[in-house]
Amino acid sequence: MARPEDKTILIVDDEPDIRAYFSGILERAGFEVVTAADGEEALEAVKRRKPDFISLDLVMPRKSGIRFLYELRKSREWARIPIMIVTAHARDDLGQGDFDQIFSGKTMFGPLTYLEKPVSPERFLHHVRTILGLEPAGQEPDADAPVRLRRAIESRLGELDVEALQRIMSALERNPEGGG
Amino acid sequence: MDTSAVEAWIQSHLFEQVPQALAVLDREYRVVMANQRLTGAFGDWAGRRCYDVFKRRVSRCEGCQAARVFSDGERRTTDEVWVDREGRHGHHVARLVPVPNGDGWVGHVVIMATDVTERQSLQREHQILFERTPCYVAVLDRQLKIVRANELLRQTFGDHVGRLCHEVYKRSAERCPDCPALRSFGDGRVHTAQSAGQRQDGSLARYVVTTAPLARAGEPVEHVIEILHDVTDVLELKAQLVRERHLLHSIVDQSFDGIVATEADGRIAIVNPAAETLLGVAAEELRGSTCLDCVYPAEFLAVLDSRGTSCVLPETRIRVGEDDIPIRFAGVVLRDEESLLGTAGFLQDLREHQRLEREKLDAERLAAVGQTVAGLAHGVKNILTGLEGGVFLVRWGLEDDRRDKIQQGWEILDRNFHKITTFVREFLNFAKGRVPVVAPTDLNQVAREVAELYREAARERNVEVSTELEEGIAAANLDAEGIHTCLSNLVSNAVDACLASDRKGGRVVLRSRERDGCLELEVEDDGCGMDYEIKRKVFTSFFSTKGTSGTGLGLLVTKKVIQEHGGTVDIESTPGVGSVFRIVMPRARLPQPEGEDGGDGRRNGHGPT
């Protein structure tokens, strides 16, 4: 079985904090990590050295994620690099169109997966290792208590409606300093 | 005077005095005597034969009437065409009288001729008149039988001479109840009546009948002339006119727009129900009055005074009682050469329109809040990811005793705490919305302030911020602080776009102008530009491509403020070339300043509480 030390992973995200986060996860697990702040930089990185795996944000300035993928597709070799889309906009108006396009099966030929932000270190690492064949595909690591709590918050955020928001706001307005 | 003297006078004078041409022929047909009238008409006759004198012939006429008179001694009258001394043909009625001697032998014949040329041409004219007159003309006898009918009558009703009048016109065996012909027979005077019949082709004919007796005064009336004037077309036109007038009236009456019109003398003639409602005055009160400023806005009265012809006012106001009502107005002045024929005005009540527009703006604003709520989840997701990353790095540092990771993680945590604070504040600001303070504002002044605000900081980073402001833009009702925020957002974005570009340095231009009643503001940069995808998303909540520095709210706030001004924001952008953000605000849609018109024209609502 291959070792993480033999694998180079390209992290593409316009937010420096997120680049630091993802590269930290992978470095700690022993991977070789390269980062890029947009599609343009990512393309330069691929040209310098073909990575074994790419973690890709979709919405970025200069060259967006999907345009970067269109560039990769031009090379038979690059088109087979495993891709993991990591985005906060996977299933909303902002991301749906790009998302459907990428997962239509016509854009890329290699393994393709996606994660929605926010993402836990365990889940992120598990996906990378599974796709690279470093651990058998199967159950995700069991979500521990903080993760469950976070998921609950996420789902509640997803269900927020105007009324609820207005209630929150009026509460905040009554005590504005307490909110900040 | 004795008898022989009378005879001598008769001989010498009567022969010359009678109003006829006289000639005496002998049995050789020679003219042996003739009066002056004959000589005047036909010339020298002495020794010439009658056919030579009257017809310029060299031999006797066929069927010579004189020859018969010589043979049987009977008087005769005959129509002749003779040729006078000038060569002209003329019609003559000639009476031939034998002059017998004692035993009955006719030795001479006297010809007495009357020139009827003129009478005949009169007759012909009369005939033509009778035939060709564009009426149906008939002569009736006492039984109401048609004894003569003109061409038009024969063509229209058929050639029915000899049949009864009512049979021909109405295909009826009965006499008409109010027959004017019978009355003319009765009293010898002219009568008229109106009636209807059926033409040969079966169509209905409406006509006016005039009957006149054909007899000299005092004589019994044997014939009546009947003239029918066909008025079918006239009646049809009249009915059509009535229908059209009716249609026009109902259009004017049913119109949703107020319609007002005045006559040449300046009196109000038309005030339709919509105008009554709009102006709050009964039509009866206005009709006939000359109170033009009761029905027309001041601008149209000025057009009238300056001898203009029309005016269209997309938005104006008219005084109604205590109120000033917003209306749309179109007015026309009808002139024939120099003289005024009248005026017409169309008034549209804009109160409902403006109310709907305010509702639409409110709805757009609510929709923006809705979008924001949806976007809130994503904003929080990004920050959560940052926090999660910070926590991960700190934990790693603690577990493996790596100070660098603790330091890195802590910085990320710190940044994201700041970010969530800013985020919540900006979000509250956006969702609550400050109440815009609208006042007449110099757009260029605001633009200059914003440019000034960014100029120095941008120059330090090699970006030139400049202005191109159109002079003479009149003050407009704006929320100066709101517009300041919008321009600040756009200029700040433009500077960032220049910094994100591969080129060193950049240029940002802030422009203002007024076109077709619209205020326009432009912020142009030669920065990195945007992809189609990014362009599509920039106004959506919490969309940011500026990494940690952006909350994604700037353009959303810009869009909201411009929407509150009734305007729009558009983008033109090419990756690697630059972007232009363009704000367009029609003056007509700008909000009214606070405290005017009892707040009727105010667009600014209050945020949800």
C-alpha cells in the first residue's frame, strides 16, 4: 500500500485561512501539500508538477473552479486527476449550475467527490485517503459529539426563515452590545 | 274707312304683319308672292321654284305635299326641315292652304310657315332633363297609372309604363295611405311625403316623393308629375354618423383616463366620468365654464399661451381642492391655420400607479431580505470553517507541542471572531435598514467626496482614482449618505480589482452624467475583471471573492440603496481588462423629500421591527 509521503495534494481556495486549515490536516497526516489561491495559480501549480489529488473551491476571483477544470480537461493526463470539490455553495443558486455541470460526467474522467463546508478534519482526511486508496472505502469515522452538535446547528441554519430571523434581530436590538 | 280700303290695308299690311313666313305657289311650284319675313329668311325668291327656295333642291321633293293640295284641294300641315339663306337647317311647321277659283280648281297654294327650331331644342332639353335627372320621375294619370317614366326609374324599378304607381314602387295592390299624387289631383297643388319601396334587385329604397299637377291654373288636372328623391344612402350615412357618435361617446365615457375638451371660445365641452372622479367635480359644474386651470396643469396652459400645439407630461401635478394630485398628462391644441378650434387633454391618475410602485419597491426590498436570510447560512458556514481550521491548528500545536501551529491557529481564530462581529453588525445594518434621509442633493458633490476619501490610500498602492463629472446636473432628491455608501463600496471594490490584477498599478474613474431624465453614475476600473460566473453572483448575498477581507455585503447594500432610489445597477466586465459598474436612477422615480405632500410621495419604508 502506498504511503501518504508519496502523494502530492493541491489545495485550491481563495481564503488563506481555509488553505492553512486544509494543508494543516494533510501535512499532519504526512502528505506533501501545494496551495493555490485561484484557478490561475492552480493551473501554474499543475504545470510545474502534476498533483495526485486536488481539493478545489468553486467560487474564486480571476479563474473560478469550473474554468480551472475546463483547462484540466484539455490534457488527457490531467483529466484523470482525482478531484474533491469543497464548497459552501454546493446546493444553492450560486453553485447548483456549476455543480451539475461538473457531476454530469462530461467534465472530468477521474474520481470525483464533494464536501460541503464546514468540514471536520476527520471527514476531510477520510475522503482524501479513501480516494487515494490509502484506506478501504467504508464508514466515515464516527462523528463525535461536537460534530453532531455542529451538524445540528448547520441544519437549523438551513431552516432559518424570515420570522425567526426577525425574532433574533429584535432580541439583538434590545441588547445590541451583548450581540457584538 | 270703306271696305275696299280695309281690303287694300289687309292686302298691303296683313300679309306683312303676320308672324309667319308666307309664300304663294302657282301650279308650276313657282313662288309668285312672299312676305318680308320669308325673304329675310330664305333670300331672293322671284322666279324660283319652292324646292329651290326652301331646300336648295333641283327637283321636286318626294311625297310633295303641295302637289296633293293642288290635286284634292284639302288643307295640310306638315313638318319640314328647310335650309335658310345662310345654309342653316331649321324646323318649320308649314300649313298649306289651297286658293281655289270659282269651279274648285286650285290655281295657287299659300304656304304659311312657323319656325319651330327653338321650340324643338327646348323640347329636347326638357326631354333630357326628364330622362337624366338623378331622381325617379314619372307622369301619372288620374288612375295613378304611370304614363311616362324616366330612365333612372325604368332602370331601378323596371320598365312598367302603363302599370299602377304603387305596384311599381311597392309591389303592392293597395294605394298608399297618404298618397301625395291623389292630393295633387284633388287640390292642384304640390305635395310631398316620405316612403319606402323595393327596387328591382329586391333592395330597400327610401325616398322623398314630390307630386305636382301638370295643368294650367284653372284647368282640371289630368296628369301629375311625381318626383322621387332617393335618400337611402343619406339615411344610411346619417345612421352611421349616429352610430359613430355613439361609439365615440361611449369610448370617452368608458375611458379609464380622464378626458377633457374645450371649444374654440375656451368653454369646457367634454368632461368624462374618469375626469370627474379625478378632479372631484361634477361634469355639469365644469361644462360651459372657462376655468381651464380647473382641468389642465399649468404647463399646458403655458403651451396654450405660447401658441404651441401639444404637450406630453409624463409626470406633473394638478390642483384638486386642497390637494396636489400626481398625474400623467397629454394635451393637444387644435388649430385651423391661425384660429383656435379647441383643446383636448388626457389625464391619468398616478396615485394608484405610485402606490403600486411603492409596494413593488417594498416587495423588492423584502425579497432582498429573504435572499439575505438564505445567504446567512453560507456566511456562517464560511466563518465556521475558518473557526474549525483555527481550532484544528491550535489542537495540533498543543498535542505535538508546535508553537508555530498554535500561533497560526490562534491568528485564524482571532480573524474569524472579528469577521463574525463585523458580519453580524453589517447584517443587522442591512436587514434593519437605516431610514433614508432624502433631500435635494448635488450628486457631483457626493462623488467628489468619495473620490477624495480613497485617492490617497489608493495612490500609495499605485492605483489612480479620478473623476469625470458632468457639469450642470440639477440637485436631485437623494439619500446622500446612502449614495455615499454605494459609491464607496464600488470604488473600494474597483481599487481591490486593480490590486488583484496581474498588472502593476491601475486606474479607477468615477463618472456622473444625466441622460433622458436619468441620473447615471459609473465606476470603471482596469483591474482583474470578472468571469461570467462571478458577474452573475456579485449581487447575491454574502458572495465574496475577497478572501478574509470581504463579508459579501457591500454590493448587496449598494443594490438595496439604489433600489430604494428606484434605480438599477448593471455591470460590464471582461476578465483581465476591467469592469464598469453603472447606477441608473430615473428622476421620475426618485423618492420625495421627507415632510412634503404629507408623505404621500415617500418611497422609503421602515425596516422590519
